[in-house]
Amino acid sequence: MNVALQYLQLFLLIPFLHQASSNSIPIFNAIYSFGSSYEDTGNMAILAPTASGFRNVLNPPYGETFFNRPTGRASDGRLVIDRIAVLCGLPFIPPSMAQGQDFSKGANFAVFASTALDRNFFQQNNITNIFLTQNTSLSVQIEWFEKQKASICNTTCVEYFSKSLFAIGKFGDNDYLYMLSGGKTIEFINSTVPLVVEIIRSAAERLLKQGVLHLVVAGIRPNGCIPVVLTYFPSANSSDYDSLGCLKVYNNIGIYHNTLLSSAVKQLRLEFPLARISFSEYYKPIIDFVKNPTKYGFTSGTQLRACCGTGEPYNYNLLASCGQAGVPACPNPSTFINWDGIHLTDAAYDIIADGWFKGPYADPPILVL
């Protein structure tokens, strides 16, 4: 490993070395997480720090709110998984690709821009995207975990993992957006939803068969309310927008996905009656924030705009986006839902994490898993 990469890893891991937890007695032994940019705490920064579409995340103002510097997280601060770790009495969970780390308290296998579907699917369907250069799909992340677990627990894995929390993040959003940007029709995208959900269900089953008893499975967000989608896939027909200003057709994909995934989770509960499996939401809290921003501390009129970015009406422009030179951020990110046009602010993630831990955005809440 070259010296520059070693220094980069050390810089990114500072938050994990001294993070104090809020609970003196941890609820779980450890947390093991899988996901994409809503969950990645530094893996992409190690795997491909100069990758097109990602390198901006390593520039200010990313990380300004909590860490006071970029950490590889696609936010101004912490992510949901960071807050969940603290609520469970554990330190922040280090990225699995970090060298020289003790993963006995958990590891985060999530990677920026990851998909549920393997890269072969996109190649076979002539779907290209700058984010599809790395094969970091859900099945790949599960394989990484299986290779690493022997070094964590050796012969005691079933017992150790039975007292640990596992979290499968919001897989599916990237799959559908890559199809959309690749020119696929809504009908094509909808036809793939059962396949995407089956991949997530299969990954959950794979973990449960290895002795996992506490599992979070996350649904996807309302993409029709996200600045990047509103900016690049607008409609000239006002009836295509709902009363909140969101594009209905893209939100409907999320509703369809989440309905199928929730049903799959219910079936897994029947197949693994000793396990406690939570279906946790991004869709419902984001809709709640957009409907009633001031109730959650956000400024009315900003709910569909990015805090950090340029361009009207959603403050998002791919060619002049957050992290690029001269692109400003709003003075107070805590008053915004969306950070950079794609990802959420520390404040929004904090409310969602609390809703996963205690309710109402998880069934059942993590606190009772």
C-alpha cells in the first residue's frame, strides 16, 4: 500500500478511534452494515478515491457539520448508521476496507453508488453510468463479510452474530436511477422491481442462515422528491407532480418496491421465527419532512432544494455540484432536508435514525429487536 493511501485511511478513520457512545452498556455485540452512499462511511474513499462522480465527496464542505472535515460520507455530517451505532452503545462502525482495524464491534461494507443487481445485469441491458465502474453490489458485499467473519469470531460466529445487529441499507434506488438515466422506460424499470427485491430478500436469508437474529432491512426513498431527479427528469405536464411538488411516477416505483420488500420481510419472519427482522423506512420520513418541514426543524420552501449546490429551481447542477470549487453551501444545513441534491443532511439522517431506533419509521423499532 502506498504512503498516500495509508495517510488517507488514517485521516478517514479518526472519527472511529475516539467516538464515545451514549449507552454505557451496548445493546448488541456489534453492527455489520451493507449499503450504498446513504450508508458508506469511507469504503469508496479507500477503494477508488479519484473515481468520477465520487471525488467531490472528499472535498469541503462535506463533513462540515459534525466532523469539521470530509470523511468519505456523502453528507455534511453523520449518516443513519452512525447514529444507530451511538444509540446502541457502540462506536462508529469503521469501513470494512480500512487496514489494521478491529472489527469485533462491527464493520461497514457499504460502498457509494452500489446496487442490488450485479454489474452484469447493467452490461447485458446496455445500461452505462459513471458509477458502474466498480462491482460492489449487495451480493459482493455479503461475500466480503463472509470472507472477513472468520477473522472476527472464528469458531464462535453463530453465538457472536446472534447478539449483533445486521443492517441491509436502501438497495434499489441506484438500480432504478441507473436504468432511468440509461434511457429505460418506466415499464422496464417496474418489471425489474421484483428481481431487485428478490436479491435483497435472498441476501437477508443468507445472513439469517448464518445465525443472524437481529436484522434491519431498509426500504428506498421517494425518488420523485429528490433534487437530482426533479432537475434531470422533469415533466411539462403539471398533473405529473403531486401536491408536494414531487414527481408521482418515480415515487410510485418506490411505493411498489417498498410494498414488495415489506411483504418479503414478513415472509422471512415466518421462515425464521427466532429472528427479529425490522423493515425500516426512508420513504415515509422524507415524505413527512416535505409535507411539514417546520415540524421537524426544516425551513419551509426549501424542502425540495439542496443545501449545497447551484442552479434553479432545486439548487442542483451536475456540472457545478457540491464539493466543486466555488459551489456554496447554505449557512445552516440543519434547516435543509437535502444536502447535495442526492443525499440528506446530518439533521435529516438524525431524525430518521431516531425513528428507526424508537419508531415510528421501523417495524419493529431496533430498540425492541
